Amino acid sequence: MMDCAVSFPSVHFVPVGRTFCRYERITLAAHSNKRRRSPKNIRLPKRSKQPPEFGVNLFLKKPSTTPFEPTEDDVDVNEGSDTEEEQNNGVVWESDELEAIASLFEGRIPQKPGKLNRERPLPLPVPYKLRPLGLPTPKTLVKFTAPTVVSSRASMAKKVYKSPSFLVGLAREISRLGPDEDVSKILGKWVQFLRKGSLSLTIKELGHMGCPERALQTFLWAQKQPNLFPDDWILASTIEVLARNHDLKVNIDQFTGLASRSVVEAMIRGFIKGGSLRLAWKVLIVARKNKRMLDSSIYAKLILELGKNPDRHRHVLPLLDELGERDELNLSQQDCTAIMKVCIRMGKFEVVESLFSWFKQSGHQPSVVMFTSVIHSRYTQQKYREALAVVWEMEASNCLFSLPAYRVVIKLFVALNDLSRATRYFSKLKEAGFCPTYGIYKDMLQIYMASGRTAKCKEIFKEAELAGFKLDKHLGAYDLVNITQ
């Protein structure tokens, strides 16, 4: 029989809530006469540190300084207990997990090496909130409010003196005054908020409202204010309003010689808008004698009004010559098309071509009105192939056709006897939502009859009658009896 001995070395009783110390444990070993040796193939790895059980007060306990070396018996027992626990629980603890749990009781969790104080990158900029450098900031119109709401009068004056809503509101209040009331009743309340040039818009608005006498009273009141006068903007606006309403009583020869360029141009614009072309021509002659250089747009406006009456075409020629002698022109697209229309009526086709070339060389893109004017000019000269080149240029620029453009292009294809293109543009006209005019129906009926398309002639004839046009009296040599049968 085997001799068995049970030893109980240093047993300590631990109260509830406490566990056995780390290195003091109960060892139960069975000693036999012949000690069993462990096989050579069993490795004895150093056990990693086990996490302490919850409830152990590690702060009150002093750590042991003597290292613990496990014996073979401890290894055997521990290995057996570990295998049993793993079989019972089915949980295997990794070394990283054990270190992380142990660090919870020792102090701060060790972090991975790297940059500890990382900075968050800034958010990407939103494209629509960015403005390119160098561009002016957009102007914001300030709503007109009573000055009692704003505490600082200086800041209020900076916002109000050029606000269109405020200046137009002044004109409306002045227009509501009774016949015996003076404009100073309204303007006196806002004098501290006005600056030079402020009342220019108010005077123009009074002119549009048909109150030239109130505009003159506003100018006379501004003359007495040292912070508002002298000012050419207020004077030019008053002169233009009075000239448009035929209330200007001045000596043109003396006034034109003394007035500034802006005032003279305002006087001519007022006479042109009021229909006083004779006075506008007179002012222009006086300015020419005094060697005053006026803006090119003034000449364009006067040429347009004079060109409407064939009896005044003789006054247009010297204006065209004077514009041709200038080294620099300041003409807008509307001014160029206005001059082109007058020159087509007068037969000055070379001026049309010169203006068209100058406008493109200036770096501008011609509009549909300018393209139409040039096509009409070359059609009138019977230069059909040259006019067709302008049509292709118009198509290449992706310019949207208007109803007059469709009419001129269809007339051009009818003159070229090009039935397929005339039919195509006639269909495009309807697809664009335009209603054909009497001239377009007449041109399409003419080209269909010339091509012997009797069925199409009947269709166009019925369509024109449904649109309210009667083509039987205006077709001349074409026999409508055969068409309607």
C-alpha cells in the first residue's frame, strides 16, 4: 500500500469579501514512495499574470518583493485545474486581454505608440460658399425704416441716402402732397440723411409720375442746402425731366456753352423722349460748334428717331459720318441694331456690315436681333449666299430664333428655292410655339406652288384660313380655284 500524507502549511482564515493571498495557498499533495516524473514532451511555459478576483483591495495590500517559483507539483496541479476549467467554461483568455484587464486595477491603460494629441482636420470648403478673390461683394438693398428704430443717426444715413426704396418712397410722398403744400414738408424731415446725388433718383421718379413741377421744387429746395448742392446729377435729372415734359425754358445757345457734358446729354435725351427732335438737333449743333464731344449713344438715339421719318433722313447722314470719323465708339448692342435698321431703310448697307464687323472684333457676341438685321440687309441686296452664311453662323452660336428671325430665314430659302430647308424651318417655328404670320403663310404657299405640291398648298391654305387669314386676294398670278377644289 501507498503511504499518503496530508499537510496543511500556514492556513489563514480570511473574512467574507476577502480571498486568499496570492502566494499563500492551501496545497494538497499526495506523496508516494516513488515520485512520478513528467514526460519530456510537456513544455512548461511561464504563466502570464492572472487578473485578480473582484473585491480584492490591491491598494491596501503591499506587493511581495520575493519572486515566486512554481514547483513541479504546482505545475501539475495548475495544469490539471486549467484544463478542467477550460473544458468546463470553454473560454480561453489571450495574453493581450489579460494584460488589459490587469491594467484596469493598476492604472491607466497603456496606449499604442503614435501621436497622442491628434488634431482633427478642418472640414472641406463648400463650393457655393466660396467667392473668388478680387470680385466685388454683392450690394444688399436696405429696407426703408423709420430713424427712431436705429439709435445711431450716422449709420442710418450711410444706409439710407442711396437706398432706391427710400428715394422712391420720398417721391411717392411728395406726389401725395396737396397743391398748397411745399416739398420742404417732406424733405425737411430727412435732410440729415441725404447726400449729394441722393435726390437724383427722386427727381426722375417724379418725372415718371407726371409731376415735373414737383421735380423742379425739389431741385430748388436742394439748391438751398449746402450739403446737397452744387451737384451735376441733380441738375441733369431736373433738366431731363423738364425737357421731356416741354417745360424747359432756357437759352439753348448760352446754356449749352456753360453746362457740363452730362447736363447737355441729359437735355438731348429729354428732348428725344419728349419728341422734340428739332430742339435735340439744335442742341447737338451748338455742342458741335463749341467742340463738345458727346457720347456715342446720344447719336444712336437721335439717328433712330430721325430715321423713322423719311423726310428727316438727310439729317441722319452727317451723324453717321461723324460717328465714322471717331477713333473709339461706345455703342451698346441696342444702339448698333437701331442704327442698322435705319441704314437698311436708307440703303446704307456698307454701314451695316461695318458695324457688324466692329461689334464682333470688339469681343461681343451678336444677339438674335443683330443676326436678323444682317440677314435682312443681305437679303435686301439679293446677296442670298452671303445671307446664308450668316444663318449658319447663327446656328453655330446656339442662338435661339425669334419670330422675325424665322420669317427672314424662310423668306431667304424661298428666294433660294430651297423647299426642304424652308419646310424644316417652318416646322421648327411651330415646335418653338410661334404662330405663323400672314407673310410666312404666303411665302410657304408660294414655294409649294412653285414646286407643284398641290396637296401641301391645300393644307397651307386651310391652315391659314383657320388662323383667320385670307390668301385668295393677295396671291396675284396664282389660281386659287384649283387649290380649293
